[in-house]
Amino acid sequence: GATGTVSKSVTVSTGGGTLPTCTGSDVRTLGKNCSRGNVSATAGNYAYFYIYLPAGTTQLTISSSGGTGNADLYYSPSSWATTSNYTKRSVTAGNAETLTITSPVAGYHYISAHAATAFSGLTVSSRY
């Protein structure tokens, strides 16, 4: 009989990589597994975002990367997130920030990128 060998490769990824641009004409809108690019703000100001989460969402991850300056991420489940109104924040040096919210309630959630120093060219991504 014939003999032979077959090899197959499967790659599974759950993060990283480039996400597609979030849809919607309002550039503040984030969505499922998408990003908004070329975000900027002057020192002390904010770039605001919001996202609607359906019931049953187990985890929301918001991350920022790229660009120049220092953007810090703030999150609030009930109103616009600011440096004085937030339930979670990520305030490391530079623009590589990540927020993970477990068991978020259904509805609108609010995220801001605060300019600790002026930033530009930032990409903000949302995954759930």
C-alpha cells in the first residue's frame, strides 16, 4: 500500500494584532473587537469614548498603544470618566495602557484617554 505523511498547522489567537476600525460616524464609539486610531489631546484634556455592552458580556478589555506623549486610561460604568470620576484607571508612563473590567453590566460604559502630557497618534482598542 501507499505510505505518506500529512502535516497540518493550526494557529489560535485571542488577542494582539491589529483590530479593524470601529464603525459608526461618532468617533467616540467603541465596539466589539475594534479600535479607533490617530487619537490626540492636548495636556490636561481628554479624548472620550463610550461602548454599549450586551447582557452576558463576561469581560471588557480597553487598551491604548502607539503614538507619542502620555495618555492614561480612565473607566466609569455610569458617566464620562475623568481623573476625579472613575472606577478603574491605568496610569503608566507612555501610551501602553490596559484596563480589564470583569462581569460588566449591560449598557453603556465610558472610557477616556487623559493627556498627562499632550499625546497624538494613539490607538484605543476595545475587546469583548
